[in-house]
Amino acid sequence: MNDNINVLIIEENRIDSILTETILRKETQANTDTSFNITCVKLFSEAVEILQQKDFDIILLDLNLPDQKGIDTFKNVHKQKKYIPIIVISSSFQRDLALNIIRAGGEDFIVKGKVVSHPLVNSILFAIERNKIKLSLTDKKIPNSVYI
């Protein structure tokens, strides 16, 4: 089985974005069963535009963007396409914020600087699988391009 996973990274810090991309590209090179097709944007407004044009399997989201901040960033991205799982990658861990993100529908909350290959990849794969199950249980119709 070959999984092509479309990832949207919403991250204003180019270094953090490159780090995440590198982790996923290394996984693609090491694992012939999984490949990550990565799209990166720096602004919330860019994310809205690309989400209208293309479907993704997962979103990796920084909460502090130049045009959107905090939990509102998550809520406003989540509103765009509720069926796409979102993993928040933030520079600081605040338990209340993380719990509120999960309660609002987030899949995971990872602290920047603690992002390492296998846990990130596992978090992505597990979030996608949980989402497939959730959607099948609620009988939601999703685009054919998602979860091929």
C-alpha cells in the first residue's frame, strides 16, 4: 500500500517550516509506503485561499501568524474545512490552550523544538486514521482526493 499524504503547513517562521519539511521529506525517502506532498504558506489568508483550491489530508498549524493569533487561528482554519485534521505546532506549551485546541477539534498539540521525526510522523498518520474512522462513523461525505 502506498500512501500519498497531502500536507498543508501553515507556519510564518521559514526555519520552523523548513525543519518540518525536512522531517517529512526524510520519512518519504526512508519509507517507500508513505510519501508526503507538502505545501507551505505563511499567512492565514494564504491558507484560506489554498484550502479553497485544493484538498489536504492534514494541516500542521502554527498559532501565531502575522494575520491571525492564538486559538482563533485554529478555530478559523478549522472552519474552512472541518473534515481535515489539524495538528498544532506551537512555540510554547500552555496546558489550557492545548486542551482548548483538542476540545475544539484539534488532533494534537506539539511544542516546537521538541518536534522529532517518528513522533511527528506517527502523530500525522494516527490523526489521519482517527479522522477516517470519525468520518465513517458520522457518514460524512468527503472529496475523493482525500484518503486515496
